[in-house]
Amino acid sequence: MAKDRKQARRRVRYGIRKKISGTPDRPRVSVFRSLNHLYIQAIDDSTGATLAAASSRETEVVKKFKSRGNSKAAKEVGSLMARRLKDKGLKEIVFDRGGFVYHGRVKAAAEAMREVGIKF
């Protein structure tokens, strides 16, 4: 069953990636959700460079939350990522949910980025 879910997510992820790509002015913000953590990175697809990154494994998040695999921690990671994007002068992004359903931790991170002022 797990292999089938993994293959289904991979198929969805490739379909999403056909339609979107990041530029230096409007990077692709990719979300990866593991069982215990959330990882977000801004990618310029023209050069393949990561412009900014944030995760629930960073000390800022670890100090605040005992469990980092929930929506509250995801919201903190999203706002941390948004602040890092703003520091680099980026205000618009392309959101890549990475084949995950836009619900729960993925949605919490996206909404936190919107609250800080990042436009999708």
C-alpha cells in the first residue's frame, strides 16, 4: 500500500511540475511533508539554485514546539520562510505543494506565508 501511495504522489508531483516553474523574480516554493517534520524551500528553476529554506528542525521552531509534526509548527515554519523571502526582496512566489493535498500542514504553512505578505 505504501508503495502505491508513493507512486501516486510522484505521479501528481510530476503533473504539477509540468505546469509550474520558478524564476529569480518569482521562485517556486516547494513543500515536503514527512511524518515528523516539514521542509520548505524557494527554488529558482532557471539555475537550479535554492534561494531560501526553512524547516521544522531549526532551533527557532524546536524551542517553541515539543511536537513539530503538526499544523501549529507548520504555521511557524511558513512564517519563518516568508520572512526569509522578504529579507531577500521577494514578494511573489509560485507554490508547489509537492503532490501533497492542500490541507493540514501544507495549508497552514501556505496561509502563514500569505499572512506575512507573500503573494501566490
